Amino acid sequence: MPERSPLAPAQTPTLPPIAGVRLAAAACEIRYKGRRDATLLEFAPGSTVAGVFTRSLAPSAPVDLCRKHLKGKTARAILVNSGNANAFTGKLGKAACDASAKAVAATFGCKLGEVFLASTGVIGEPLPAEKLVAGLPGLHRDLAEDHWADAAAAIMTTDTFPKLATRQAKIGGVTVTINGIAKGSGMIAPDMATMLAFVATDAKIPAPALQKLLSDGNARSFNCVTVDGDTSTSDTLLLVATGQAKHKPVRTAADPALKAFRAALDDLLIDLAVQVARDGEGATRLMTIDVTGAVSDKSAHRVALAIGNSPLVKTAVAGADANWGRIVMAVGKAGERAERDKLKIAIGGVTVAAKGQRVVGYDEAPVAAHMKGREVSIAVDLGLGRGKARVWSCDLTHGYIAINGDYRS
């Protein structure tokens, strides 16, 4: 396993049990030797499901299956493997999905449409579904409500630490729990990263409302994180609600009773997304980029991503070089409305440029000191409107090249 990222959280949270959810992890040797590489999640009958997937025009076979099965609005199981993306594998990829899903459905005695799959790893290599199927009895036998950490570790590829988060909220006075796990380190620019995330709650929420909550939350979290600007063929985010909590029924995402739940879900998704940025391949610094004063939120988002994806900005951050001219460059090339003489830029809370030029009396020392830290903040005010956005990214180091140059070796 690669060395743990210096940006990794100091502590890994212990996730509490969620009624109606059990998990297991096993070593099926899909690609890796001597480590767990398969995860199985089981949900109580009647659990509702929502999902968001890659917008890549070359999606993986599991993404195709999940999109199809999502129409059924219920989920009993999710089977995930690491090491092989089952993407660009043609008829063999579909056959592998069909065989895996049928085996899972038989294992749980559920409908085929209640089974969801996700794969992450090398693109273009046929998935040995027979290894997953052979591992199912052991996975089923080992299912337990406290295996969240094992499940999170088994879905990693180039990740250096497992990504977990938990939150609680009240719906109608009743406490509900939300747990989530994610993986992602490279090929991260979710457009809905190799990015997978699985979230579960004991809340009782109908699928249409659950989908609205997830889509909105995804737009504020995973779609605001970038490592290298490359969108994976496999990006998958699934949210399952087991309905085991005893709160009053809710019907729509706009129900006032869901206000606290929405906030908790958003916070959990942001937590997981930022963990992905912290684990960017070769990363040594986390970048938080705030853009305000844009003509719209969408415009601000695009400008922020242009900054976060710029190799010149990212390498300047890697070298702790307070070269704010690279930020000016990124804003100017974003393709969004911007006016040079209204632009204001701050790094670490220190304004470095405004009104089309460097500020009078600019002292680079505090900015340089800020950029030597593990977390770098960049704020850009376009001075044109009320649009705003926040994006998380990371620096670009020699480590990124080393990891990806040897990825299949």
C-alpha cells in the first residue's frame, strides 16, 4: 500500500450500526494479492435507493446496470470490487455484471433489479466475475452491522486511507443516522473521480425525495472536488434508506421535517468529498478555492474549477510559490465573464491584487508563510454579481506522476 497521505485525517471515525444495514469485505484476488478487494452491503427489504453517476460517454458496465436498476427504486444489496473497473469491456463486461448480479440476487432471494454493482480500477481489462461469485458465500457469511471500516478499506485502489463519515439528525423528533464510505485518489473530477461512494441511513424516505436530496447534495460536494480534472468512467454515488427509524412519514424532499436531515446529509457528503481531495495522488497540500462576485453560481463554479485544475496553479502550490499571477491566468482562461479591473485575489486571507494590479504595499511574506502550510486558501472576487462557489483541490507533485506512471506495473 502507498504511504499514508500527509493530509489524511488524524483519526478515522468509528461508524455506528444502522438498522437494516450489514456489510462484509473479502479478498477475491480480482487484481490485488493479500488484501481485501470486494465489499458486500445488505439492506433490509423495502429499502429505497437513489443514485448519481458519471457523465462520461464511456461509462462502465456496472454504471449501466445501476442506472437500469435505479428505476425500481428499491435496493437489497450492493457488490463492489476494486482493482478492475469493468469499463470498456464490451459484451464481456455486461456478462460479468449479469453473472454477478444474478448470484447476489440468488444469495438474498431478492429481485435482480434490487442488486447494484460498482467496480473501480484498471480500465479495459475483463472482470473475472467467477472470482466475485466464488467469494459471495464467504461475504454473505461474514455480514455484520459493524464492518464499515473493512468495507471502506476493501474498495480502495491508489487511496492511502479509508474514507468514512457519520452524522445524526432528527426527523419529527426521532433521531436517524447517516453513514457513508467513499474511495477516490486519482482520476478525480466527478461530473454528475475514480470515485465511488455509498451512503446509508435508517430514515424512511421515498425514493423520489431521496433522489432529490442526493442530487442536490452531490452538486455541493463531490461535484466541487477535483484532483486532476479527469472524470472517471465509473463514478457512482448511491444512497440507501432502510426505513427502520420510527418517525412520521415524509413525502417530498421539501418537507420541513427533513431540514435537519438535509443539512446532515450535505455535511457528510462534503466531508467525504474533501477526504478524497486530501488523498489526491501525491498530494501534499489541500486547496480550498472560493469564488464570489460572479454573474451566477454556475459561472463561479466554473471559474473555481479552472483554478483548481490548473497545472500551473497546482504546481505553484506544491512549491509553496506565492505566484498569484497564475490565479489571474486561470480566471482569464475559464471562459466565464470576468473583468480584469474588477478582479480581487486573496491568498490565506491576504489581498494580493485588486483593481487590475498588485495592491499597494503588498508584502509577500505572510502569503508565502501561508502557502508552506498543509492547507491553502484562495479567494477570488470577480466583482460582477452575487454568484459564488467553493471547490476543493490539491497540489500537483512528482508523486502524481510516479503513481500513474506505474499504475499497471
